Amino acid sequence: MADIKITDLTVGMEIKNELYILWYNELKKASNNKFYMDFQFRDKTGEINGKKWDATPNELNDYNNAELYFVTGRVTEFQGSLQLNISSLRKAPQQIQKNIADFVQSAPVSSDDMLNKVYEYINLIKDEELKKLCTQVYQENSEQIRFYPAAKALHHSVRGGYLYHITTMLDLAKAISNVYTTVNTDFLYSGILLHDIMKLKEMNSNECGIADYSTEGQLMGHIEMGICYIGEMAKKVGLSQNKELLIKHMILSHHYIPEHGSTKMPMFLEAELLHHIDLIDARTYDFNKAYETLQKGEITERTVFSLDRKVMNPDFEK
Ligand SMILES: [Fe+2]
Ligand SMILES: [Fe+2]
């Protein structure tokens, strides 16, 4: 294994036991009636299609998507795209599978550190009922929370993106409430912790943090689902009706306008701040993401989808 990244592959290259994530596999039949395996591999840098000719129908059971495989073969070209002609494919042992996060784009902070931060903030909530609500919600979803992205394709669509979004928002809320001292941090922190919680059900995500929208997610969206969920959780933890209503309003209004899914504008300060903190965090992420592909002084050729405009990476120093 020479540790060749997918974006460094070139036509004619022979690779031996390179570690990539198997993203997709399907048994297909060629025009000569012979079976072959169609694969897609990914790493942190990109993706590539692969073919293994002369496959047998039983072979299909040998492959699991979203796991690391040692790939041996030759890089070829098909219709202008690189393709791997696979001679052998071997699943990496469990010890190596544990490092799968190193092969997908992940949040820059570890899930453990982000989860610790979440609990530090929960501990800062003085209101016992809200603290209980947030603790219960995070405990019930503790497994998924560790790897979920915050979106399928927009801001924070990386492994651990959900927690990264929540923890940066919490830090931002702390800074803002140091300036504006009338802010009720119990509600602001709770609103942040709970506003996107049903993204965990709005999308289905594998452990690599790659997600697709669920049927419920497409029909309802995380705002409606979040309101229903908080209703259930409020009963479970004995949250008073008034607090339940305020938290539900924060969730309902956090997208601000009907075009974005909110049927009410925020009607109190903490709900208003929740919206702006959410937006600042998403925009900052999207600008930084756009900069990754730009030289200093360069402007994107096309509109950046998530920002709906062209972006310039200015040439000033940080
Ligand atoms: Fe949201
Ligand atoms: Fe959000």
C-alpha cells in the first residue's frame, strides 16, 4: 500500500492494496451475458468507479458498502472518466475499519470532544426542567449524534457535522450573551441544542455521515418533526406547558420565513438570536468551504449553490 489518494490516480497506474471506502456495489450483466461487479470507491479526496469482470452471482454477498477495502487493480479510462479495473478486493480487518473516519470528510473536532462540550453546556443550564429535557434528548440519540451530518449536501454535510454545527453555535451563543447580558442562556442554549434534533430522523445516515432524506423527512421536515418530538419528550420528562411552548416556538421559527419552512417569525429575543446564530454558523461554514477550491484573489466560476452567489477568496492575510 502506497497510500495513493483517489484524486492522485492517473491512467495506467497500477495500485496494490490501496485502502478506499466501498461506497456502492452492484452485480450487473454485460452484453456477453457474463456477470461483473460495478463499484464506487471513495476517500477524503474524491470518488472513482470500479469494475471487476467475470464475477459470480454469489460474490455479491462478499461486499458491504460503507466499509474499508484493500483495492488492487489498474487505473483505466472510460468515456472520459477514470475507472478502476479491479483484480482483487479484500475487506480490511476490524482494527482498520475503526479508522473509517480518516477516509471520509469529517468535522475538524472529534465526536468525543464535541459531545463533551454539549454536556458542558447542558450543565450550564440552570433551569432543572430544561436541563432534564436536553439531557434526555441527547442521551436517547447518543449513538446517531456522534456521526450524523447536519445536511445532505448543504452546510455541515460531513461526518460529525451535526455536532459540529451545534457546538460552534453554542460557543457563539456564549459570546453573544456576554455582550447582551439580558439574554436568557437557559433558553438560548436549549433552543440551539434542540432546534435541529430531528435532522437525525429527517435523514438516514450511515456511519460515514453520508445521508439521504427519509420519507418522513421529505413529507414533514425537521421543524415539524422536531415540534412533535419535543411534545413527546416534554411529557416524558415532565416539562411545564409554558416552557414546552417556548421551546416549540424556537424550533418553529428558526428558519424565519415561510419560504424556508417557518410559519412564524421569532417572537422573543432568544428565538430571534437562535435564527441568526444558526445562519452565521451555516454561512461561515459555506464561505470557508468555497475558499477551499479557490486561490487567493480568485472568484468562483459559477454560483455557489448554498450561498446563491459567486464567492471571492480575498487576498488579504488573516
Ligand atoms: Fe434547521
Ligand atoms: Fe441549524
